[in-house]
Amino acid sequence: MADLSITAANVAPGTDATKDTGTAGEALTAGQAVYKKSSDGKYYKADCNSATAEVRVASGIVLTGSAANQPVVVQTAGSITIGATVSNGVVYYLSGTAGGIRPVADNTTGDYVQTIGIATSASVIKLGFNLRATTAL
């Protein structure tokens, strides 16, 4: 398997979505997993095998594509139509590709695994960013 192949135009928040509005620290595309950098408060792509601990902890999924230093909307909780085909009941995780999301089967040695959420249908993930590893696999 591989990272989800997300169609940005098909990413949409569910009716139970919790959202945050902020500033993009780099170019972001709808459907990417992001973290909020403590030093500048901007959103950047998260990455589960980064050497920097902060980068390994996603806190949301981008809903609106944005260029660096432009406004961005990020979903932090609730259901999201992810813009890709997912398998109901499968847990999805932060990827080792910056901003990527992948199924549980793709976690590998050296990753600091973090749950993104669980699929509740063929296109929806219920977000849950609370489960993460503090040591690499």
C-alpha cells in the first residue's frame, strides 16, 4: 500500500468538524496533515520520521489550499471527507512523507507513529490525533 492519493477538490469537513483558521508556513494542499509550529504559530506539513519532535505531531488536516504566509483553514476534529478511497474500519496514520496519510499496514521501523483517525466509510475518516508514539518503532 501507499499514502492516500487525495484529490484536494474533494476534501470537505463533516457536520461535526472542529476547525481552526491560521496562517500557512509553507505551501499547503487540502488533505495534508499539518502541525502548528510553536515558534511562529503557523501551520506546516507534519512528518512521522522527522528529526524534529514537533514536526512528528500532526494536529489537523488542511481544508483550504494556501501559499506560504496566507490564510488557511485546518480541521482538528470530527469527520472529514478525505478526498480519497479509504477502507471502513482501518486506522490511518501520519506518513513519513511530509503531509501524507497512510494506512496502519505502512508503518515501518524508524517511524514515530501517530494516529490520524479511523475510516467510517469508503471516503470519510473520523479524526483522532491523540494517539502517538514517543519512541520510534
